[in-house]
Amino acid sequence: MESFEQSLVAVGRQMNEELDRLLPLSDGPERRLQEAMRYSSLDGGKRLRPFLVLQSAGLFNCTQVGSLRVAAAIEMVHCYSLVHDDLPAMDDDDLRRGRPTAHKAFDEATAILSGDALLTKAFEVLAGVETHSDPQVRSDLVMELALASGDRGMVGGQMFDLMAGELEMDVPAVTRMQQLKTGRLISFAVESGGVLGKAAPQQRLALKAYAHDLGLAFQIADDILDVEGDEATVGKGVGKDADAGKATFVSLLGLERAKTQADMLWRQAVKHLDVFDERADLLRQAAQFVVERKA
Amino acid sequence: MESFEQSLVAVGRQMNEELDRLLPLSDGPERRLQEAMRYSSLDGGKRLRPFLVLQSAGLFNCTQVGSLRVAAAIEMVHCYSLVHDDLPAMDDDDLRRGRPTAHKAFDEATAILSGDALLTKAFEVLAGVETHSDPQVRSDLVMELALASGDRGMVGGQMFDLMAGELEMDVPAVTRMQQLKTGRLISFAVESGGVLGKAAPQQRLALKAYAHDLGLAFQIADDILDVEGDEATVGKGVGKDADAGKATFVSLLGLERAKTQADMLWRQAVKHLDVFDERADLLRQAAQFVVERKA
């Protein structure tokens, strides 16, 4: 059987090829914009969301062409959110994945516009007939991505995060904030396979439950990495949350309880996959990986 | 017969009601984001794009529910582009429609995020089953909006505009830049009625040709207003292009030739509507209006 690590490497390669295909360069002055779109999406990140899409789509024998496109669309949304998040008016980060952030490599205006264009492109990709022959499926994918990433999803979570300094942040509040900010998009990545494959309601519920626990485990692990991680490995500044006095799972629960919680969550996530056969094995491994990763 | 001015007022009222419905407020901290989304989209602008959607949809007896949603989606995209365009890193404008711009009324981070969320919401609205019962139509609308507003459309045009200072801008270059920056979205507004109404190819071509000339006439008129307009009426700073030494239709053609060109274009736009009956009369009036407006 293919190992999880091998699979993640393969997904990274496939994703670069797909994004390269989907983000061609024009000859006109808008080329600079497209170069920035490529800069922020090609060759970067763990590609966890694409992995989740491809694996969940694999449960239902979806075509590779369609699931790669959905994976690319979700990754574009993830990457645009990082570009905007890194802006001086937001987190003001200079480093991302060990490279200058988009507004450093280009300029602020180009970074803002390239984020906008990546977000727009994601919907173009989902609506394309190559994604699925049934327009109802394409329309559903568009709807679910919009809900996961809009004001009641990812962008709402970013606003929540920006306001957190003025709020009483307890564990339920941090959980809800992270659920919006990262959980919803991770959930959509997992659930998109069920949409593409027209899965039965019971299978969709299983994926939803898995995604929920996985997303939360992922975020707790992120907070642990911010405390314990090594800057060179993580590829971005660490210890920033503590320096900023931000409420995190670690600051609220303590390091040990946060670790116990993350451990409990990935095991629970795996249990939800009991309705699937061995084709879900890499998803089972992924749950452990998100907690035990070093970056 | 309803006059064009009456119709535009009615569209403005309908649009506010529709946007109010589509942009409800949450109770959580993401409420601030939603307030910014509403601030930048409710009660503002001429609502020319919504007018064009409703009129073109009216040619094919589309349902009011569906065409109002498409109109709102396009207006959300238009409004998000203004919010991002006004940012300090872009045009750095303090005033829009006679009110503080979003980053002045809120802050820069909230303005960036509210633009992102408006763009996302537009696709959610198009994909909603209330927009059209046929998912193929919804998927087509998503695709067309994405193409009109992405890196090969509106956002590409904004990038082009930002680079213009370093380029040799002659009339074909300014035409292409404006075609991307404003023309593509105006075209989609006009053509969306044909998508919603499953218009015949010949009708779609007529709308496309009308939209092309209308969009260009609109932009030339905008350049004329920047020279001749009154700041209080226009609701934003005027004379900015000349001050910035920007190439415009007026700077390249001179004021008189620009006016002749705009006049020729709106008359040509009207001619393309010959395939339609009197139901296209308000679209005919609109072509004249975009050239002769004072704001």
C-alpha cells in the first residue's frame, strides 16, 4: 500500500501540474498579476487540502480530472487567504513557506489583486464542465465553496481573529473562531469528494464528522507548533501568537492538555471513517499526521 | 411608458431591498465584517449594472426573483472592486459616493476582508437554486461572472491600470485596459439576461455588441466627467487622472473628439438592439444616458 508520506509528495506534484495548467500567463500587462497568482500558489505548502479532496473523491471512484480541479480550486482559496492575511494591514508577515510574502516579492497592490484573482479563478474552475458533467454537481460545489470561505466561513473567521484582542476569548470562542477560519474550508475539502461522487447521506455525514474533528485537531496542532516548532522547519515565524498575547488552545488549556485533546480528536476522527473500507486508509493516516507533523 | 429615470430610481430601491435580504447580520464578531459589506453595497451608486441585468432579463420574460439575484451578485462584485481600488495601496481614496471609503469608515483590514466576502457572496448568490431552476444556467452564470471579473477581466484591468504609468498608452491600449477594467463586467450585466432567458444565439450576439459599445461609451464619458464634472455631483474627486498624468481618452483624443466618439458609440449601441421590440426601449435610453450623465 502507498504510504501517506508518498501520497502527500505525489499530491504536491500533481497539484503543481494542475495549477500550472489552470494559471497560464497572458502577454499583456496583466501578466504581472498572473505571475503573482502563480508565485503564491505553485510550489508551496503541505497541500493538505488537495490531499483530502483527492482521497475523499477516491472513496467514490471519481474521475481524476474532476477531483484535481476541485483540489486546485480549494488550494487557490487557501492561498489567496494567506496572501491577504500576510498584508501589512493584517498580520504584516514578511515570510511565508520560507520565501518572501507576495507583497514583499511584488508589491501591496499586486498582492491584493492577485488574491482577488485567485479567489475568482477558483469559482471559474469549479463551474467548468471538465470538473463534472452534471451541472447540478458544479453548482453545488460553487455553493459549498462560497459558504465555506465567505463571511459565515473563512473570511468571517479572519474578522473574528482580528477582533479577538477586544473579546473575552475562552475555549468555546477560540473553537468557533478556528472553526470558521480554517475548519470550514478543511471540511469542504473532505466533503467535496462526497459531492463529486454523489455519496449517500450516511457517507456524507461520516465525512462531515471526520472533517470536523480533523479540522479542530489541525488547529490545536498549529497552536502547539507555534510554541514548540522550529522556525526553519515551519517556514514562517513561530512564537508570534504568544508574543501577541493571543488566546490559543495552548494558552487556554496548557501545553499538555492541548496535546491530549489533539490526540483524542484524531483518534475520534478516524472512528468516523468506519463506514468506509480500506480505501479510506490514507485519510485515517492523515488524521494522525495533522497532529504529529513538525511543520 | 415608464421613463428611464423612473426606472433607474425603481431599480435603486429594488436593489437595496435585495441586498438587504442577501446580506443579513450575524450575532458573532463577524458582524463587523457584514456591516462593512452592507456599508459598501447598500444605498450607493447609480445601479447601472443592476438596471442592465433587469432590462436584458426583461426581454426574455425572466422571473423577477432570478434577475434581481443576478443583478445583486454583479453589484456585489462591482462594489468589492471599488472597496479594494480605494485602498491606500491602490488609489488611496478617502471619498466614494460622497461618503468615507470603507477603509476610512472601518479600517484597512476590515475593508480588505469585506471586499473578499462580497466577491465570495456573489458566487453563492448565483449558485442558489432561487436564481434559476436549471443548474446549467446557474453554472453558466458563475463561469461568466468569474471570467468577466478575474485576471482576464476586471482584476486584470486593474493591474493593467496600475502598470499604465510605465507603459506607452495609446488609444488601443487605453481601450483594452478599460475593456478589461470596466467593459467586461458591464458586458456580463447585459448578457446575463440572455443566459437567464436562454436567448437564441442571434439575440445573444446583439446584446454582446450593444454591451461592447455601451461599455466603451461609458468609459469615455467617465474620462470626460473627470475633466468637466463637478466634485459635489460626481461624489468623488475629479481631475485626478489629469493630475496623475494618466493617459485617458480625453488626454489622447482631446475633449471634442472624445465627445464625438462617445456620441457615435451610444448611437451605434442602440442600432444593435434593432432585433428587439419596444421592450428594449429602456436599454436604448440607457445608452444615451451613460454618455450624457452628469455623475
